[in-house]
Amino acid sequence: MSSQSRTLRIALAQLNYTVGDLEGNVALIAEHIERARTEGADLVVFSECALLGYPPRDMVERDELIARQLAKLDEVAALSDDELGVLLGFIDKNPGEQGKTLRNAAALCHGGEVVGKVFKRLLPTYDVFDEDRYFEPGDDARTFAFKGVELGISVCEDAWNERDFWERPLYWVDPVKELAEAGAELLINIAASPFHVHKGEFRRRLLASHASSHGRTMVFVNQIGGHDELIFDGRSLVVTPDGEVSCRLAEFAEDFTVREIPVDAADAVEPPSLADISEDTATQARKAVVMGIRDYFHKSGFEGAVIGVSGGIDSALTAALAAEALGPENVLGVAMPTRYTRDMSNEDAKILADNLGIDFQTIPIEETFGAFLAQMAPAFEGYDEGIAEENIQARIRGTTLMALSNKYGKLVLVPSNKSELAVGYSTLYGDMVGALSPLGDCLKTLVYDMARSLNVEAGKEVIPGRTIERAPSAELRPDQTDQDALPPYEVLDAILEAYMNDGLSAAEIVERGFDAELVDDTLKKLFRAEYKRWQAAPVLKVTSKAFGVGWRYPLAASYADLREK
């Protein structure tokens, strides 16, 4: 710490952890402690639950894992010394005689030992969060003296209740305000704050409100990486007492920096250091999905992907993002034509594979389809041809992809988009089979935007122009298009967005000018498809309301009152 003007050299370590990998996470932390020491930092700050990874979910119920993690905390603390402090997140035991047995905590290490602990006070239970399931909340606002500076340390959600910022605060207390009132001179928030489009700007405004309200510098350190369906975008920040961002770390990438941070508001600040960020929805979503695919595969121990490529927009974008995430040499595209597959679809699938440089196979399924129809003919006698015959094709394709997955040791990626998942325009055990749904939180209109954005950024047609421009079709019967069963996607997506993300009722959506019968039919399909979504692959979350753990609607229920107009 500088003695002339009170400053701390703080290292922000924005890293990609693997849940449950104590050895790997500690090695990553140790590497960056040494880097901080080399660069003359006073304090190096890591994110929430850095030792165990976030979210650990029910792993924390294993006592042996928590014991090993606490032993690793001692190892990390020993890496601190009189010159360099370490601040990181971990899971602690609750020594009390009642309440939950664990706490989501932060440890301040200095001089080779843990010198202070902070316990997360606000435990979110909305959307994807379940922290009250596991943790006992902290109950006080304590500051810690570090090199002559009073640090106010909070953990993630503790910063999400700035009372002047929210129209309706979710909690009764504001931990950051209480830290400032307790004498904190520098505010630090360690976080594992998941991504959705435009959340980065929301975080900036929230943290700026804290900093300017209390006249303190606010340091925010987030993690990055894909963790099951959640994606963490980083964008760690230093916000000055006047609410201006003086430092911003990268999005969707590990990053590290050391900043000279003045303790007193009147002291001069280093020139801004702001990593580039994406502003538009399509680019943000595309970067997030690429990271989500890469980490889902690598953290699960897989390298290769199998994708059914139909010549359509969804499979084309999925293949392109997989190639970017895993390398084209690790992606296999498979075309599986039948009597209903148009020549242009086969041509576009091959052109896409060539553009991406991925492996490509054509496995016709017409003979298998014919055999299936012949086998089922006695049972189907007297019934009109329809959805059953269409779905047989989809399920043959699903079986084919899973056979390749088993043989090659690659995971199948599901190309379905959010619009299809919402209204059930997909086939269980058919085009829904796979290990991960990269586009399952991307409405069809966003899929088109992402494809166009990808081509613009590449400066060439990676995804064939005809694939983007032609009418979408499942090609399960002659001359089929999606709009035979669905309204135009621009209309469908607007209704879904209004209901799912904006929280509007059916009546309020109609008031926006949408046809009442169309709204009713869309919501009916949304509710009826719930049983399919319960059996779907994990969906990478890129919006504020995604299917999966953040969408918890019942199966055996009546939804009639939710459709009332």
C-alpha cells in the first residue's frame, strides 16, 4: 500500500473454474496468486465459491467433499504472506446448533492464514438459484482492517438489494449499505453472477448506484465459464465513487489485471482500462453459446460432437457454433435424407460442412423408414396418415445419431430452438435427443439474427444464404413448412417473449394488438408441451427466462385460468 496517498494495488482474477475439481481450481488460484505477487499487488481477489466451483448444487451435501475443500482453503491461505493478501469464495461449515449446516462464505487470507470470514447474507431462491436449500445466511455487517484500509466484503447477491435502485427490493436489508455505515472504505463484491443478454449493463448500473450512493470505490469480481446450463460472462469491474467504470475485464474469457485503487474519493484514479464488450443481442448470445458448448464438453470429459444437419437454419447454426467451440475437426455433421428431403437441403448441408471444415456423412434413412411403415401397416390400418408417420422419421434420425454417438464417443447436440420447445414443435426421442440444447433459449428470430451476425463477422457466407432465406421446414411430408402449423415466427416469438420474459397475462398480450384466438392457441401449446420439456436436454441459458431449472411449471395441472382473456 502506498503511504503518501492511501491506495491499494488490487488484482482482479476472473477465472474459469470446474465444479468439484478441487485440485484443478486450487492450481488455477495458486497460479494467479503468484502472478499477483510478481506484479506487486497488495490483495488478489477471486470470485464466489472459487475453491469448489459454482453452482455446486447437491455436491455440498457430501461432508467428505466439504472437508477436503476446507483443507484446500488452508493450502491457499498459506500462499498469502505479509505483503500479499488473498480473498476468495468457499463453502464453510456453520458451527451453530441450529439452521443449515453450511454457509456460502468469503475468506480473507493474510500472513499465511485466514484472518477473516464473511458469510453471504442474501440467499437467492428465484429463477435458477436454490441457495436457501443449502446455506444458512450471515447476519452481520463486519469490516476488516487490511493494510490500514477497512474493507467491506460482500458475496454476490448481497449487492443486489440497493434500495434506491429497485422499484421493489426483494430483501429487507441492504448489506452493502450496512458495510458502508460500519466504516468500510473500500467495497468488494465477489460473485458468480450468471449471464443473460444485456445483464452486463444491468450489473454496471447496479454497482454504479452502490458506489455513488456511498461515495466508495466498488470492486466486483465475477467468474466466467459454462457450468451445466448456466453461463458466466465475467465483465468484472472497478467502479469509482462517482459511479464511473475505471476498469472492466473481458467478457466470456479469463482475464487478470492489477489496479492501483485510491481509498479516498478525492485521490486521482488510474486511466480507464476497459475491455471490449458486445452490445447487440445476437453477438452476446452467440459468444455465450460458444462458451457454453465448449465448457459443457470439456468439463464433462468429451471433445467431439455429432449433429444432424438438415440444410435448415437451426442445425446449421448449431454446427457453426460447435465448430467454433470445439474445433471443426471435432464436429461431425450427418445428413439423413428421406423421400421428403429436397435436393437443396442435401446440397446446403454439404456446403455448410465444407464451409465449416467439419466431417460430414450422409446416411439415407429411406429404407429404414419404409421398413418401419411396413411393420406398422397392420396396426395403422384404417387410420389416416399423419403425425405418427412424420415422427417415425424423426425418431429414426435420433436413433441414428445416438448410434454414432455410442460408436464414436461423441455427444449429440440438439438443434431445437426456444420457439419450437415452447409450443412442442419437436419430437420426443427424435430431434430432441442429445446431451445439450445450445439454442434452446434462442427464439427462432434470434436464431436468424445470430446466423446473419456470424456471416457478417466472418466476412463471408459460413451459413449458406439459401439456408437463411428459405422457408423453414421439418420436411416430414410433401411441401411442408413450419407455418403450416405455426404463425409467422415474428408473431409467435413476440407472444412468447411477452408471456415468458415480460410476465404479461393473456389479456395483456391481447391488449398489445395480438389476435385473441392466436394468443390462446399459443399458450395452450406452451402448457401442453410441458411434458416434453421435462424430458429435454439441458438448455443453455441466454435470456432472463429459460426453460430448465429456472422454469418450474407442473405437469399434472390445469392451466385454463392462465389462458383467461
